[in-house]
Amino acid sequence: MKQFSKPLYVPSLRLKAGEMQGLNALARDIADRVLPHMIAVPRKERDDDRQETFVIDEDAVPVDGVTLARSWFGRRALLNPEHLFADFKEERCGLWLPKMYESTRKAGLTVTPVASLHDLAGVRQQAFKDAISHDDEIVITLRVPNAVVDEPDIKDRLLRSLEDVGVDCARCLVLLDFTDADFSQSEIVSGVIENAYERMEMAGRWYAIAFEGTSYPVKNRAPHGGEILEPRNEWKAWRLAMHYEENTPEHIVFGDYAADCARMLFGKMGAAAIRHHRYTTDQDTWYNVRGTEMGSIQPVMRDVCRRIANSAYYAGRGFSWADDQIHKIALEGGSAGAPKDWRAVNTNHHITRVVRDLGGIRGIVFGDRTVAPSREQLEMFS
């Protein structure tokens, strides 16, 4: 059985090129403590090259395992197929679902199926049973909505579902889904989170219990050419609920939707992407910097990066690959790229920020990246 470090963080990511690019560019020590929850997107979410996906149009294998594995090679991930059943036919899931996981594992990615209690009690049950690998440290992930945690039979339902697919709870990761929670008052919702963890801990000795939720707004509230600080209330509520400190048990894991909201469907495809960056700060906020409505993309996004690099929130170019990109675009005239590249920067910086912050509380030290001298420095000392 292949062994991995216990994760500090489980980010829920759309299976799109920008997110995968940001994931792939993580520093090795950061990546070692990340267990991404990859959510495959449905057909109607597939767009042009601005939102390239890793889903292919073949009924037999709906996720391109080779391309996916290349983005996170030699590591492990949770792969969620919940949005694929309508496109690839639920009645045929016994064919395409196991094959999707098998092809991804063969390509070099240790991938774990993500299922709901509904998935393991109905017509999908055998497909998930065939999709799991008992060679993996985590055999399956159960996504449990907060709404059902207090149901009197929840323990029996959880254990019965795992028994039906032949999995012990010690090799199951529970993903506590707080997607629909109201995080506007972090102190209040922290009590709900704490209760949910206690209920899950009474139900079994799980590999880990990971929280999943976000307070990031669905609509961008920054004005054109302006910026706004958005509170990361799910982060504050979770830390308060878990009394998170250096000796917090390793099976207590944080998760969110990276620098994004939880809504998976964006509406009409082809709409112009909002020119902005979502920069996660060390002050429990997102610094959302938006470009002007008019003007060509490159100078507008260069100005966005310049405003971040000159702000009090900028962590420095050695902090992450994303921060180095922001520096190069802002101060060295580098290309700002396309919307998928902006998502890569947002994703990479956010994941690095969260892992560093979690590690810092636990006394785990992560090193800065080595970066090349800037043009200004070269000219200064020439």
C-alpha cells in the first residue's frame, strides 16, 4: 500500500485547466500536504480554451485520466463524478465509472472515488464497489451533507453503506459538506460545525474528517477598477469550532473551494470572463482586485497585478509560484495570459496560503521559493 503524508487541506476544485495548472505549480512541500477534491464538470460546462476541461466526449471513459494524472502525477486525489451521471447515463455507470478510476490510476495518479450515501444505496452501488482500490490508503470518500448529520440513524447508515461495498471506516475519509451553510456569523456556525464533527467521531474511527464549505460570494462585488475585501468566514468558523492548535489530531482536516464559491454551474457559457484576481490574505480575507471595464486585457490585468504587488497584503514573490507570476506581470512586463491562467494564479496562491497557515499553527515550516533576480535588480547592480 502506497503511503502519503496526512493531508492538512482538502480543497474542492473544478476539474478545469486553470485549477489543475495552479495545482501542478505548487511547491513540493506544499503539495505533500494537499489532498485535492476534484469535481468533474458536466458537458454543459465545457467551453472554449478559456475554460478547457479534463472531461472527454467518450461514453466509455468520461474523464481523461492521462491528462489528469499529468497535472498531479505520483500523488493522490479524490475524484467526484456526481455531475457525470446525467451525461454518461446512470444505467451504464457500471461500465464507465470503474473504467474512469482504473485509467487514471494506470496513468500514475492514486485516485479515490467520492460518493454520497445515496450513491452507495441505489443503482450506483455496484459501480462504486467496482471503482474502489483496496491497494489505496483511502479506499473511498463519503460526502455527508450537514443536514443529515443529526438524523438518529446516521451512524447505522454510514456503517451499513461501507459494509455494502466492503470498506472499513478506518480507510474512509468523511467529507462534511457545509456547502449550503450560512457563514455570515462565524461564531454561530462554528457550533454547528463542532457538533457535526462530534457526531461523526461517535460514528466511527475514520481515516480523516474533512470540512467542506465557503463564504466566497457567487457574484463579484468589487467595482470596475476597484477592490474589495471579502471575509473568509468559513476559515474563521472552522478554526473556532475545532479549537485548532498545534496538538489538534491529524484526522481533523480543513477544506474549502479554494478562491471560489461553491456553485458549480455558471449559467450561459461564452460570457466574457471578469478581469480580476482573488488574492487570499493572511488576515482571514480575500483581496478581490478588479480591472477596469474598458481597455485591452494585458494592460488591465497588469494593473490588477501591480495593485496586488503594491498592497499591504502581498506575501512576496518567493511565497508561491503565483506570487512570482504576479511580480513578473506587474513589474517586469510579463504576459497576463488568459482567464484560465488567472484562475491558476488564484488557485495556486490560495492553496499555498492555507497550507502555510495551517502548518504554521502546527509548527510545520514551509520554505520560500528560490526566484530569479528581477530586471530592476540586475540593472541596479550592472
